[in-house]
Amino acid sequence: MQRLTGGAMQETWRIETTAPPPLDRLILRRAPLNSEPRLGTISLAAQASISETARSHGVPGPEVIAVLNDSDNLGDGFLMSCVDGETVPRRVLKKPSLERARAKLVGQCGRHLATLHDVPISSLPVLPRISAREKLENLHDQYRRQQRPRPVFDLAFSWLQRHLPASEPDPYLVHGDFRNGNLIVDENGIAAVLDWERAFIGDPMFDVGWLCVGSWRFGEIDLPVGGFGSLADFITAYEDAGGKFDAARTRFWEAYGILDWGVTTVDLAIEGRDTQALEKAAIGRRTTETEIDLIRLMRPHE
């Protein structure tokens, strides 16, 4: 049993057994014992259910083997099959063995998101239905609780308030954290979509805007889709697979996503200081990066 790196919110463990496949190599996803659920996240049991439902509709993902219960004395979590591949974003973008796969990623992202957004809501566990206005209000509340004012964040909240979509689109399943870093990539491209903890029912353009957030490009700033592709190529694949793209809503959600991540980095900096958690403290140093991205996004169109 080995704890894997990555994941500031939850624990991930690799387990090897003497059982036949697929039980010989398992992944345990669990919440730290005695931890409180983070605002805006769903239970691990709900994540497991959504992952399996999405997989049955064609979204690649690991097979859920078992969901933990109270008698396991392991807390909240689930076991899933081990999918081989790379998840570390910079390796995805630079690893020589993944060169051919990188050329496929933007198209696969478009197709998989279109498939994901087409999953019937009736087939899912109960998920929160959240509008753009509610998302923005919740994030503003989170920011105010920090009591650490940042002028660029204040400007961004004002910008987002002015650019709120005029009407709410039809509701769809939204992954909530679809990005480079939550995808397992092998030589054939995307082998699995991971981490459903922020899933909700709402505007599918949230996922597109979030995928384009500058922090998820990992240095490849001129390739807006995950650091590996153009938005034009993504749109083509998304619409060819049945998705309906909206440019204005995508831009709104990209700005929201940058600000969301920026506010989260402040929370993690505070937690890292209070708990001496190195990984959280390191992420907390990235706040200024989000401020630069916000200025870059807001300025050209104002």
C-alpha cells in the first residue's frame, strides 16, 4: 500500500493484492479522517456513483470496485481499478512518449465533455443545481470570510457581476474540475477522467471555461485548452460530438474559474500555515499568478 502524491483535499492510495485482475491493483480515494467536507464538494459516495454512470455513457474512467461503509473503519471513500498512464500535468505536456497523444488531447477533451454533458440528469444521484449568480455569490462569501482584501480580486468580482449571463441555460451534468491534472493520459490519449468532487447541475460552459484557466496550462500560456490545444479545435470536436458551445458564457466561466482558483489558493495558504501542510502552503504561493491571468482576461475587452 502506497500513498500517492497530488491532491490537496483528499488522499489517494495505491494498493497491490494477490487477487486476479482487476482486483490485483486498486486505488483508494478517501477523505482524511476527521476532516470536514470542503465547501462546494460532494460526498465520495456520490462521486463514485457519478463516475460509474458517466463511464456507462462513454466517458472513460476507472471501474468503481466498492464504496466504503462505516464497518470498514476507513472513513468516507471508495476503491477503484488502477488505470495506467500519466496525470502530472507538466509530464503530460513534455514527456516524449506522449508526443502523439498530445496531438489528440484537445479533440478528445471536446468529445468527452460533449458526452459527459449528455448524461441524463435522471440517472445521477441528487446533485446541487447551481446558477451562475449563485456560484458568484458563494465565491464572494468565501472571499469575504478570508478578510484578506486583494484589489484585483475586487475588480474581478465587479467584472463578473457586470458580465453575468442574461439567462440561465438548460441544466446539464457539470464535472466541475475537468482539466489537465485530472485526466489520466497514456499513449492513446485520455484513458480516464478523474475527480468528480465538484460536480453539480448547471451550465455546461463552466467545464469549458475551467479547462481554459491559465493555471491549468502549466506554462503553455498560448495553448488555452489545458496547455495542449487551441479553443478552435476544441469547439470543433465538442460541437461535432453534439455539444453546444457559447463563447460569451465560456469567457465568463474562465474568468470565474481564475478567480475561484485564486480565492482557493488564499484558503490553502492559510490552512498550510495553520497545519504546517507543505503542499497546501506551496499552492498558496500561486495567488499572484491568478491576478495576472485575471488582468489579462479582463483588460482587452473593457
